[in-house]
Amino acid sequence: MLSRRELISGGALSGGAALHMAAGNAGAAQREVDNGPELVAIRDALTALSQEQRVSTGDVAALRTRQRNFFRLNQRFPQLIDVGIQVWERMQDWHIRHMRPLTIQRNSEGYWQMDFIMSVIVLKPELPDNEIGVGYDR
């Protein structure tokens, strides 16, 4: 294979023959290397990473909707929002994944509660696993 310097100066072969040989070698080299699958794999990995780092998930969006609805009616955020066990666990994972402070404690009634943005979510065992209740005050 010819280097760029040899190709420009016409070092190995003279004139048109050098250009023809270089073009033939470059074409052959391009045909031999098929980076398509690797590029697709890299693109898929980058897409997965960008989606993994998204702050908004289904649970976060649903909790924010409950907060927004309460805000429209009362001009402030709700103090509490009840959730089922699976929502509770996903919100724990969300806090850990995004390195947010995870504050969990028991309230006066014995229910577990977790701080979430402007409200506190309360784990209610009587709710269905994926349920998110409406916002309310104490």
C-alpha cells in the first residue's frame, strides 16, 4: 500500500499508474472492512445509555401529574401521595440510580414514607402494587 506522501510525489510509480494502483487498493480496502454491525452496536449502546440516564420514568411522570393536578386546585403541592409496593420500590431505585438523597422514615401512623421533590410518598400496603393515589394534605 502506498503512503499519502508517495502517492502525491509519484515516488513508487509514475503519474497515472500510481493513481490507478492507489485507487484500486483503496477500493479493495474499503470493500474488505464492513463496520456496519459494529456501528449499529455502538449506536444502540449510546441510545440505551441516554435512555437509562433520563430522569423521567413512568412513575415519576405519574407522580408529577398528581402533584400538578393538586397544584391547579390548591395553588400548592400536596404534602402526601399514597403508592403501592412496586411503585415504592421503583422510586427507591430511581433515587439510587440518579444519586438523589433517599430519605425514608416512618410517620406517626406507622407507614413508611419517602421524600420526593415537593411531596412525600407514603407506602400503603392496602393499595394495589402499581397504584399511585391522589395528592392530599395531613
